[in-house]
Amino acid sequence: MKIAIAGAGAMGSRFGVMLSRAGNQVILIDQWAEHVAAINAKGLTVDTETGSSQVHLPAYLPAQVTEKPELVILFTKSMGLPKMLAAIEPILTPETKIVCLLNGLGHVPTLEKYVHRENIFMGVTLWTAALIGPGHVKLVGDGRVEVQNIVPTEQAAAEEICRVFSAAGLKAEYSPNVIFSIWRKACVNGTLNTLCTLLDCNIAQLGALPQTAKLLRQIIAEFALVAKHDDQVALPVEPIARDIEALYDPKKAGEHYPSMHQDLIEHHRLTEIDYLNGYVAKKAAAAGLATPICQLLTELIHAKEALLVK
Amino acid sequence: MKIAIAGAGAMGSRFGVMLSRAGNQVILIDQWAEHVAAINAKGLTVDTETGSSQVHLPAYLPAQVTEKPELVILFTKSMGLPKMLAAIEPILTPETKIVCLLNGLGHVPTLEKYVHRENIFMGVTLWTAALIGPGHVKLVGDGRVEVQNIVPTEQAAAEEICRVFSAAGLKAEYSPNVIFSIWRKACVNGTLNTLCTLLDCNIAQLGALPQTAKLLRQIIAEFALVAKHDDQVALPVEPIARDIEALYDPKKAGEHYPSMHQDLIEHHRLTEIDYLNGYVAKKAAAAGLATPICQLLTELIHAKEALLVK
């Protein structure tokens, strides 16, 4: 299958590499010129548990690409989605299917501006990956993917995408309720990312704080309020909180600084807060619901951005 | 007058030095052994706009003092108040008057455990001072003090305390409503201290953030809710916010990191948050009022304390 990875950072590179090794024709699209140039010059350097190798995939800046893929996998940062879609619009045909695997909430209305609803597939992934530098990624650990059509008639197409992913070892499953999984993952990011960033600590340190258990449940409860109101999704607060708490284990994600911490505190880049707690606060305000915790956390992260991002 | 300064840090030292120079018999009481030893060994080193000098005042650890003062001026940190009162209880007579000039809210019930109500005088000061090191303070700038009795019959005694203070250049005024001034100052500390500490910035940087104007007013409004409910004090949100905003000026306090930032971020010491936003949140909860901003800010500061304080 002809596949374009739009947003070829760590996770996009993982999907690109695995899908290419399974025999698909993969191109990478990314806005980071240095990264694109490095991949084209010497291939993508991929570190795994068993060693390092070069994977040769064509890479393009968004405005440069002319090939028309059958499938586009979106892996940009949330705030980069509209710009990426605008840039790749010329290569989208009425048959091009789009799988959106971004973190965060509220992407469907953005997608609908560029893509017919029947071609939009929403997904969520538990794979991880790390970007070491331009043209260099580290792919370790295990994961899985869920994908679902947003138009009911397109289930077969979603299942076909899952087959392509699984044939590449990506362990994809058709999800009958991917919106639940998207909200659930947003709860993970809206707690661990946001609190570790504000408090400047890693996940294990956050988990050890006496304040965290209550804060976690307060935040998830606010997410649940909006999930229920806007998407008729019932998020069970306590089970989600317990699953998040399992990540404190230093053997799992504990020693890890969440991506928002890396973005803002280490690299002084803008965060995805408006697609997590900020999305919840905005949607709650529109619906007349109270989500003061998400509101304040969003303001504080934006304040930190104003202090740190040039 | 025989005066004991209980809590002889920067501000206590200022009052001690000025009152001593005006002819009062002043002793300093402090729990920091190194500071007490330095003062007794070579006097208190006082830097001012015009130079440096040594001021010789007897200094004691709280448990060591046996002299019975006529007036005790309390200048501990909020959380140090009960311990200081317990330690100096033996030197308090039924005639000893106590002026409480601590920052923060909620000190009267603590004072009442050790001192008869008619001997309690509450005050608030706008003087500043800095502790350079053990036995060394810097006293620059101008200020004033307000003092009031808490038992209505004791106004004359409060006015006498103001005369003693003013004779020493401390510009004291009898306040007909000191509780208003205490709440008002708590609003300053509950906004600037708390936000600069959480965001790790100075006052001018905080003032330049687009989020601050709204946050300031939200916090003050929560303080106003509890001030009204518990103390029948009407805090006007907008004028207080504007007065705080005047402090952003780099020519005033702008370049300054608030004391809570110094305590927690620089010196890894516990903060007075439970006597500011934490007091408001606790009292609001008891009264069935909602103060989610103060509640969350308190939790976040406590979380930071748990991360940073050994």
C-alpha cells in the first residue's frame, strides 16, 4: 500500500519503518527541514533493543510532496494538524484514507475541513518512540493500536487498515468505541503530562506526592463531565485513575518525563494543553459545566509557556 | 519600654533596631542558633542606604529567655507561631502585651491559646527588610504599621503601642479596621507569592503574563468570599487587584522574587501557603463555599514542597 506518514517524528517514524519493512511503499512528511534532509542524506537511523540500522525512506517537507498516497497516517503535534492538512491537501484524492493517531481531543472538526467524513479514521496507539536527533529515532518496547471509522458504513475500511498495520507488527485492532479510548488516553496525558510539567518532576516523583491521588481523580472527573456531555462517553473515574497509577512503577513509565515536560521545560516549546485540559475547560464553558481544575491548570501551563517559549 | 522581638529575622531585626535606637530596652528572640550566636558575638550588622553599622542587642533562643518584657512583637513565620508562643509562655505575665505582625491569616485563635484577648493586638506592616546571613540584615526603603486591639476596651493601649512605634520612626497608626488590612495584605501575598512560586518567576515577569490579570481577580474574589463570610470584611476585588498590579513596576517590587519563592524555590523551605490560599480554601470548605482556585493552588504548592523540601 502507498502510505504517507504526515508528521514523521518519533512515533511517525516508528509506523513508517514498520510499515515499510512489511512491504508497503512509505514516504515520510515532516516540517522539520534538518530531519528531512538527514533522512534523505543517509537514511533514518533506527536504534532498537538489538542494535542500530539505517532505513531508507523518501522524506519530504509538507509543501514538497507530490506523490498521492492511498493512506495518510497523521502523527503531528496537535497544534500542527491544521497546517499539515493544508499543506498536504493537494495530494489528497477522494479515495485517500486518513488515519488520525494524534494525542489530544477535538481533532475531528479540523479533519473534516480537509477530508470527507467517510475517509476519516480515528485511532489511538500505545506504542512509544523517542526522537534522538535529526534523522535518528529509538524504537523500543511493545504497543498496540486501535482504529475506527467515523462514518458507520466504513467499518470494513477500518478493518482493512488494521490488517495492514497488524501485518507490519503494529498489533492493530478494530475498535467499536475508539472515542472512549481517545478520551481515556487524554485522561492519562491530561494528568501526568500536565502535573509533571507544572511541578517539574518525573512520573514516579509525581506518583509519590501525597497530593496526586486526589488531583488525578479531580482532573479525570472533569474530563468525564465533558466526555459525557459532548460525546456520550462514560469515563469511569476510579478505574482510569488506577490504570494511570500503575504507570508510576519505575519499571514502567516512572523514570520517564512526559512529552509535555520535554517540550516545555527542556526544549521551551509550546505544549498540547489546549487539546487536553484546555479542550475540556473550553467545551465545559460552552456547555455551562464547571471544570475549574482544568481551567486553572490550562492557564498555568499557558503562563509557563509565556515565560519559557521564545 | 522593655520589648522582646519574638522572631528576629529580617523584619523583627528592623523593628528591634529602630525601637532600640529610640531608647527602648530591646531583646531579640529567635530559634536560629547561628543567628543568635552571631548577634551576641559581634552585634547585629545592619546595612542601610548610608552604610553599615553594628547594633548590640541581647539575643536568645526561645527556651533561654527569662527577662519579662512589657511588650512582645511577634515576627515569626506563620507556621513557627505556636512553637514560639509555647516557648516564651513562661516570660508572659498578665500585663504583657503582644503585637502580632506576621503575614497571613488565622493567627488570632493561636494567640488566644497563650495570651488573654485584651493583651492581643493585631497589626500589619508595609516595612521591608532582608536577611543577608546570620547576624546580618539589610534595612532600606520606607514603610508604615497599623495596629489595633481585638478587645474593644483596649483602644488606648493600641494607641500607646503606636506612639512607641512612631517615636522609633516606624510610622504606626491606630487602625479602626486592621482585619481589613490583614486580609488585604493576604491578597497581595496570596497572589504574587503563590503565582511567582508556582511559575518560578519574579513579580515583573508575572505581571507581564497575559494570564495574570484574570488569575489575580479570581484569587482575590475567593479571598473576598471568605473575608465576608467569616470576618464580615468587604474586600473590593478590582481596587485591590489594581494596587497589586502597581507593584509590577520594576522600580517598585518588580525585580523582586517574593518571600515564598525565596523560601521554597531557592532555599527548599516550607511555605506559608496554609495561612494564605490554604486558609481561604479550608475556611471556605467549612462554610460550604467554593474556592477551587485557592484549593488547587494550595495543593500544587504543597506538592512542590513535597518535591523540594528535605
